[in-house]
Amino acid sequence: MLYPPMTGETIEITGFNNDKIDAYLARPSGAGPYPAVVVLHHAPGWDEWCMEATRKFAHHGFAAICPNLHHRVGPGSAEDMAAAVRDRGGMPDEQVMGDIQGAVNFLATQTYHNGKTGVIGFCSGGRQSYLAACKVTGMAAAVDCWGGRVWVPEEDRNGKPAAIDFTGEMSVPLLGLFGNDDQNPAPAQVDLIEAALKKNGKTYEFHRYDGAGHGFFATDRPGYRPVQAVDGWKKVFAWYDKYLG
């Protein structure tokens, strides 16, 4: 069932360390109850496409929230904030997990929420979604869309664990969508991630697309692949229909 009437607005939520950060909220107009999804933006930032994706979830009957994980380096355009984050070497995982937890907590207090929340992330957000499936409480399902650096070679870790090292802590079912032309993650890296999930007995489902590279959902980028993206979105909604109800 689709819900064309919807509301969308930028709100303020409490994230890591009780910081106030911006988030874009879109939901069907009505009392609900609706399942919810936390949408994690890609490395290019909290941009128009990510807000369109958030509204897409609302159109399909979900309350969706996309926190601005780059908020602390603003104000500025998505491009400016993304560049500032790159200059700093990225964002601390602890901070990102705290912001995601804040978004989950916000949704849990809303009267239109049905009590089940998922998370989805694209690019860097895919990695963060994988990690959130291991670290954030109050969720029922996760989706990793071509998350790079879930697996990291030992020589590039600088003594720090990679997201894959926390696979044993994963507490929700994981859907993964990947392009076979991608190099981050490359198909061989996806194989290693799948092996870790199997080894730890986790519930997961991976789909790999020929003719698609990184970011093949993003309609405003050269890597957009409409046929693969349409099928991928169908997989996402089937996954959430199954686990969020």
C-alpha cells in the first residue's frame, strides 16, 4: 500500500553527547501506526538525494528520519560539510552510533510509530548501518547499500578494529546490496563480509548486481543504474515488510 499524502520537515534531535543536530523527517500523513527507518546519508553528505530517499520511504508507509551526521562541521552546503569531514579524516564511529541511537530514540517516542525501526545506509552510511546493527539498540532490521570499508586490511587499520570485527555482536537481520563493478567494496571484500556473517550464524541476505558500481541508486550521479536500482528498492521494501511489519 502507498501513502502519497505525507509531511516532511527539518527537525532537531538529540544525538551523541546530548548534542542537538538537524534531521530530515518524512512520514505519511495520518495517525499510523507506521514502521520507521533511520536513513544514513552517503559520504557526499546530507544532500537532496538523501532527502528524496527519505520521502520515498514515507511514500511507502514508513516514518523515516535522516540525521545530518555532518552537522557539527556546519553550517554550510552538503558539499562543504562533506569536505570538512574528509579533511578531519572522517567522523568517529562512537559519535555516529550516538547520533543513530538518538534518531532511534526519537522515533520510539512518536505516537505514529508501530514500535519497529530499521536502518539503511548508502556508501559510508552502508558501513555505518552495518556497525549500527551491532551497536545500536532498539532496531529490528538493517540494510547496507554498498558500504565501503566494512572489511579493512590489517595494514590499513592503524591498530583499530574494522566494522567486520563486530559481526558477532550483530543483533538484527541484515540485507546487503552491492554492485559487481564496485571497488569499495570490491566483490572479493563482499565475499569476506558474507563469510563473517555465515561464521557467526547471522541472518542476512546479499544481492549483487552486474553492470552496477558504487552508488547505483543515486539518480543525480553518473553511476545511477535504473534497472538495478528499481530491483534493489524492491528488495529493500520486501526486507522491511518482513521484519518491520
